[in-house]
Amino acid sequence: MSSQDSLPKWTSKPCVMGIDEAGRGPVLGPMVYGCLYCASSYLKQLSSLNFADSKTLKEEKREELFEDLKANESIGWAVDVIDPRELSSKMLNKVKINLNEISHDSAMGLVTKVLSMGVLLTEVYVDTVGDPEKYRIKLSEKFPNIKFVVAKKADSLYPVVSGASIVAKVTRDRALREWALEETAENMHRNFGSGYPGDPTTKCWLEDHKHSVFGFPTLVRFSWGTCTSYFKDVVEVSWESDKVDEDGATGGSGKKQLRLSNVGITTSKRKSEEIESSGKGRCKFFQARKLEQLSRF
Amino acid sequence: MNDQNERKGEVIVDFDFDFGTDPKALDISGKVHQLPCTIKFDGPCPVSHYFKPKSTGIEVDGLNLEEAYFRGRKLQGATISLPEGYSGYVLGKKSKASEQCDDSSPWQVKAKFDNITYWNHDTLPSQDDTFQRTFHWLTVAQALHKPVTAEDLASASTALKNLS
């Protein structure tokens, strides 16, 4: 999604960009990174457009401002919509990617995208995720020709970031509103609420849509701590990849565990391993293929 | 999630049918999934409403890559045909009535399948996957149990002579 088909002339002059995110906290729906850019010489006028931090604006006002900035030929924008499935799966990977990293990657992706469109970015303002200075260094190393300003509450300090926050927030709200639920179970409804874990409507939706085997529809970010409170009576699922983690190929404590099990101390984990078809005690050919002899079942 | 022991590499089967009625060799090809996790549940489940495998159009290691999500995890899988001459069966205990008038076996075929979709968490499916490699046994077993022909004996004794 992008506003520019053919690049306006001002993009070859030094440009400023703001980056902000929406939907980082919610337990469901996508997280959206948005950016807004304009020529440095346009900054003063941009300030007069009354972009405030999107959170302080009413929804109708945000929608209105978004339509305004889309129509404004002196402004460009872009978004990156990160699917909740992607968020959950990255955070639950064997090699886990945390939300900060996902956020950094998305922001850098936007910079790359705008640069590759041919916009001469010289300054980029970013609302921080994690430590501002570390984040600034990371960004500067990746894009040495751009001056980065990384700050807390950048969305209320810099109009260009306020603008980006409107782009992100409106996109996130629309995406959630129009979300096509993948699941086809009966009695599903779309009263998602805001998606924030504390929102009573969201709580209701989560309660209505939990499933003892599947957990939740894929709109939900399974990696969020909030989900655990809904999973009290859920069917237990244990993953091969988690077992590898626990047995610990990494770290000292892992090694200790391994040694204990070699000595023959049976923990509940060992038991669960033993129900696996392992080919244990058989010739290597069978072990490698986890083929077990089954004389009765 | 039917008649399976609690094993890693759970097989989930998408049953939409009633076990009581006409169980004769219902074909469930394309609906049998092996997951890289243990689901501590046995019983019917609305699999097709929640578990939505999608073909990616990408081919890896000669396999058509599929994608699905389960409990927030991304699974990458492939559907493989069972070897020529083999079929997969879902067996169930015979009902008391049919058991009396029948032979020794207490089992009854509830459904059969000729392919299976196996899923990896986080790794691309490949020919090196344990699940794929289990089928090697069929080739080995055949070689081991095939009747020995006169030519086999002849070539074996020639080989032995050459060794000594």
C-alpha cells in the first residue's frame, strides 16, 4: 500500500520521515507500522495541519486527517501490516524473535521501501521501541546516510511522527474492522472491541471464541501472556521444539538436565519422551527413523 | 485426533462422519495430518473449521510446500502419497454384535487413506525428515524377505570367491 504512483518532484530534495506503530499492545489483530514523509522545506506547513498524537484524537478526526493527508500532494506515506499469525509464529519459533525485533525490522523495512522508491531521505524520526540510543545506533548502522532521531513519545513531539501515527492507527483500525476470519466455525462474531486485553468487549470476544483444542482463531496473538488466562481448561499440547529447548542444547543448566536423565532419574519429561515412537534399543537404522516394533495395539 | 495414542507426531484426522453409520472404507485421503506436537485429546474435533492448510506454490526438495497454523505456530508441511501397494487405515473396535458372528479380529476398518500430510514446526519439509525416511524400511524389508533366486545365489558365491 502506498500513496505514490509516480514520484512528485519534491522527493528528490532532502526529505524528512516519521515512523510510528499502532496495535503493539492488543492481544488480537495486526500490528501496523506507518510512515509519513515530506520535503524538509514543507515541515513548517506540516506543523500547521494539526496532526496530534493519534491516541489523543477521536476516531472520526483521525479518519478525517488520514483522508486529508492522502489527498495532500506534498506528503507521502506507506504502511507495513504485520499479520497476527506472523507475530505469534515468530515469537513462538524455535529461535524466538521478540516483539522489539519484529518492530525494528518493520521500521527498517519502511525506510528501505521509501528509499528504494527514490525518495531522498535525510532525516528520520522514530518513536522508540526499547532503548532509544541502542535503537538509534542499529538504525544508523543500517542506513549510514540518514540522520535518525529516536525518542520516547516521538508521536507527540514531532508532527511528522504524529502524522505517521495517524497513518498507522487508521490502517490498524480498518484492518481489524475488515478482518476476514479464516476460521469457519459456527457462532463466530466480529465484536472484537479495540483488541486491548483490558477492553471488556475484547475479553468477551476471547471468551466466546476460545476452543479447547485449537485455542483461538488465528486473529489472536497466541504469544501474548493474556491468552494463558483463557487456556485454563484447554487441551494440553506439547511441542517437539519446546522439548529440545528444555533439554537444552544451550546453556549450562540444560547440560545438567541431560546428565541427570542419563543417570536414570525419571522426570515427567522423560516419561513423555518415552511415549514417543523412538526405536529405542533397536538397531541404528530403526532409531534414526523412529521406527518401533509394535506387536499389539 | 482419533484412536491415536498420545504420541509425539500426533495424527489428526478430520472426521465428519458418524462412526455408527456405514463405516465401510470411507476415503479420508487429504484429511490425515501428522503434527510435530502431542495433543492430549482423543475425540472428534472440527478440524476443517480451524486447521486451514494452504498450498504455497513453492517446491522444496521435490515437495509441494504447504503452510498452516496451529496454536499460534507456523507449520510447514507436505502431502506425500503412501508407497505403491500400501494404504493407510483407521481401525476401530468392532461393535459387540458384529464381533459375535465374525472371525478372530476385533478390529474393523473405519476409513482408509492413500496420502498423509506431515508438518514440521519451523523447518522446511525435506526428504531427510524422519517421517519420509521411515518408508526406507519398506525397501529394506523387501530386500530381506524376497525369495532368493538361483541367480542371486550364483552372484553371491562369485562375490565370495572374489573376496577370498
